[in-house]
Amino acid sequence: MTAVAENKPAYEGKALDLSGKSGSRAFKNTLATVLIGLAFVLAMIPLVWILFTVISKGYHLLLSADWWSQSQRGITVRREGGGAYHAIMGTLIMSLITAVIAVPIAVLGAVYLVEYGKGTRAARAVSFMIDILTGVPSIVAALFVYAVWITIFGFNRVGFAVSLSLVLLMLPVVLRSTEEMLKLVPDELREASYALGVPKWKTIMKVVVPTAFGGIVTGVMLGLARVMGETAPLLILVGYSKNINLNPFNGFMGALPTMINQDRTELALQPAADRVWAAALTLILLVLVLNVLARLIARFSSIKSK
Amino acid sequence: MSVNSLLRVGSVAVASLGVLALSACGSDPTPSGSSSPSGSSSSAGAECPQGTLNAEGSSAQKNAIDEVISKYNEKCADVTVNYNPTGSGAGVKQFNANQVDFAGSDSALKPDEMTAATKRCAGNPAIDLPMVIGPVAIAINVDGVSKFILDGPTAAKIFQGTIKTWNDPAIAKLNPGVTLPSAPISVFFRSDESGTTENFTKYLQASGGGAWTGAPAKKWTGTGAGKEKSAGVAEGVKSTKNSITYVEWSYAVDNKLTIAQIDNGSGTPIELTADSAGKALAAAKPAGTGTDLALKLDYATKAAGAYPIILVTYEIACTKGLPAEKTALVKSFLSYFVSKDGQASLTDLNYAPLPAEIQTKVDAAIQAIS
């Protein structure tokens, strides 16, 4: 209703005779407002429901220090105790390796698309490929790496292979968001830099990328959040281990999604059910912490704050 | 500008380090029965090698092997054993693809699998070692019925769909004095491919007196509604009145379902216990050659007190051909699994331990691995 009141002055100048039809217009406006509001509520219901369920069922294990510092070695589904340290570290290590590989490729690729290759056939081809890569399901990425890493090269299943397939999933996300951020940098800034005689590479390094830095970091964090919860590559490319293994190049490795999957079939047993919910909550918290970090980094490193 | 960019890079580095530092140093939980955690590892000596053993396969033996690993680690603290319950088929595939050191499977190696396994073991045959008996329960949920008796033909007709209601004369005849409702029987089956389904349908075919028309297979061919995994069918029966399913013993117990006693034709209905399941295994015949201990179960056994619906889960290992340190690990762990201590922990989890004479045979086969 307030929207109607606000909108009115804008129309008054153009069409004065509209006041006569205000009844039907007001009705349409109310209808649209109600529909949009309903859609919002509908979208929120599952989100709030999931959060409420996971938090209420999972929080109590997270309160103990053991959860954050111990593995599940020797703990069976009938026994309480142990923690998720092995899985948290596994998830962090694999995500970190993924980021180390994917971020430079994605950022440099985006720089090429925006700064150098604009409008060329090569850039259009890369752009098109990235669009396709965005739509590749995680299971396909996992099977591709399985074919290369295990079938062709004959290596064993290890955490690093998971990282390789996660790179395929993270790359398009980071590349696209970086590209959008670089496009947002006004051409005036580049032209001002050129006018001062600064070469192109230095302009990109010192002007374009720093201006877009906050947005790039946000894109990286969103990409990380996306790959952290992926399960298919973990199921196919590495065995789950209840034990601490910090070496991504040797042996089975725990991770939060596979920890959930492991005890999922034993929900009739309370200790297992508790751990499933707690692991789910831990995963959500990790993603949340990453997102908060992204916001903070974006805020403190933006050019304007200086 | 340069100070600013330094700050920027610094903040990212600090943030990512912080994430790692949050959980910088973790440890393994101390064993529950920590009588002498420091003394045991030093006194263990030659029996306990060091290293990591990776295995994969049958989900039916997951709880058993998890328990045995836990017990084994109290003895041998320096060995890490990982077991991934991805299913019998997946386990054999990963074993043959040289991804794991031994596999768990609900059925012995088939000839073509044996060919691949021999290749994987550098030209030496692989062996099937029976390790755990997993009884399969027929679980029901009918109001007021806490003791229920079935025989082979009646069970086959129910799961085939030819007996449709609980008060059918065939069921009533087996359960005198029990009031059964006239409600239709809801059957739940495993929608995923399962060793449990395969063994259960073998039983229905062997002792159903021709009432079961399908061939035994991992995929269900009878009547009913599909549910995923053991947890799914158990949950289905628990939440649905007048329903019936077949499921591993432990799931029936954990979900507090009524378990049918089986009349195997010996005259007295047999309750499902570790003992009665062990007796059925005694009726099995060896089917393997050499030290291979694959068993052919007799599902139609009429032996007194033998509960006939069981599955045997095997560990599949190389007789030769693994690297020396892996061989030592496999021998150390598997011989603990088949030992009295290892088998004793299984009864509480609703598995049945191997009968003594089979334990001896399996142990001899493990010692022959080199």
C-alpha cells in the first residue's frame, strides 16, 4: 500500500487522468505485492526449516572440545564420542588445494577475457566453454578425473584427485564472477592510467585488479563454498577414513560430506544420528565462516575505504 | 599503493591461516577400554606391524568390521584400517583395480572376477575367507503380534504376492491362537541391488516349494514397495502397520521390529539367535579349491535348530603378490578378525560368529598367505 503512495507523484506529471482508475490499479498492486510476499515466504520456509532442524539436532555435539580436536578412530556407530577433526581437516585441505589451483587460472583467464581478448574469436570460444563447464554436474567432473587419474595414469584414489575434480567445478564460478567484477571497473580509470604513460600490464596490476579486489575475493569464497559441500567427487575419488590423514597424496581421507554419508544409514542408532546432524551443522558453519571472511576482506581491502 | 596492496595480500593470508589454525592440532580419541594404552604398543612386538590398510566392500559387514577394527586398534595401535562400505560389487571392482588391499563381499568371487583378481595379485589366485555370518530376519509390524511363525513356502507366497492378507489360512495354520487382522500385507523390498536380496531369494527358491518363481538375484523380482538400503526397509516396516520385510538382523533389532521364527521343516519353529544361525552354516558345503574357503549354503536345510536364512560375508585377499608390508598388515588384521577375541565382539551387534571348525580353517588359510 505504501508503494502506491510512493509511486503516485512520479506519474502525476505525465498522466493526470489516471486517478479515475485507481481502484483497479490499487487492486493489481495489492495482488502483486501479496504474490511477491507469498513467494518470499515460500522460499524462506525450507531454508528456515533446514537451519532450525540442523541446529536443534546438531548443536550439542559441537559444544564439546572433542568434536573439534578428535577423529572417529575406533568409534563405531553404537558408541558415542570422538569428533570431526579428521573430516574438517580433510575438507579444508582439499578445498585449499582446489583454491590454489583454480584461483590463479580463473583470475588470469578473466583478465584475458576482459582486458586482452575482448571481442576476439578466442575469447568467445573460451567464454562459451566456461558456460558449458558451469553446467557440468559434479559426478561428470569426478568421473572425468577418475578416467584420467586412475584409469589412464594408474594412480590410487587420493585427496588430490578430489581437488582436481573440484577445480573443474570451482573454475567457472570464480572466472565468471571475476569477469563481471573486472567489467564493472570504469574505463575512465584505465584511460586515466594510460594517459599518465603507465603500460597496460601495470594498469591491470595496479589499477584494475585492486579496484575489483573485493568482488574477486567474494567470488573466490562463493566458489569455495560451492565445492566444499560436493559429495560425488569424494565418493568416487577417495575412500572415507575415520582416521586423521593430512597427506592429500596418499591414502584415504575423511571429509564432512562423506562423514555424513557414512552414518546416514544408521539413523536408528542415536550416537550415529547425532553425529550426522552435527557434521551437517559443522559443514554449514564452515561455509558461513568463509562467507563472513569474504565480506570482511572485501570491506577492509576496498579502494574506497582508504 | 604498495602498502595498501601488501595489507590486502596480508589480510587474505592471515584469514586463510586463521581457518587452518582454528583446528590446528587434533588427535585420536582415547580408546574406551584404556587399560594400558602406552604399554600395549611396545609389548605387541612382531604381531603388530605398522602402516595403513585400506579395504572396501559389503555394507552388510560394516558394523562388524568397524567393531573389530576398534578392538584391533586397542591391541595394535600403530595400524590404521579403513573400511569403506560401498557394496560388495564395488568392493570387488576396487580390489581388482588395485585400489584397496582387501575387499569385503557378500558372495564369493565369480569365475570372471577371479580371473581379474588373479591378475591383480600378480598371477596368484585370490581367496574367499568367510568371516562373518549375517542372519537375515523376516521382520513384521502387526498390532498385538509379538510371536510369529513362518515356513519356506508361506514366506515365498507372501513375498511373491500370492498370499495377500494376514488372515490367510496358510498363515493362520502356522500361528494357532494368534489373532491376525484381515488387512492386506504390505511388503517392502530393497530397491538397491543387494547381497541381502540375493541370499534371501536363494532361500525362497530353495525352500519355497516352487512358490517363488523368480531366479535369485541382487535385484528384487517379487511383489511390494521398494525402499533404499537396509535402513529404508526397516524404517518402512516400523512406520507402516501390517507390513513385512527381510532385513539384516541388527536393523530389525535396532528398530524393535517383531522377528518371525522360521519352521525349516524340522518340526519346531526356530528363533533367530547367534547359535541357530551358526548351526545353519555348519550345514554348508565348501565350494572353493585349495585354501579358498567359499561356501555353498544349504538354504533348504532341515537340521534341527538351524535358522536357514543367513548370508556369509567374505574377505577377499591375495594369496601372494602384495608388497611385503601390506602382506604383514593383511595377515595381522585378518587373523585377529577370525580369532576368538575378534569373533566374540560380533554377537552383541547381531551377527553370528563363525563355528569353531571354520574359524580354524580360515585361520590356516590366512597363515598360508605370503
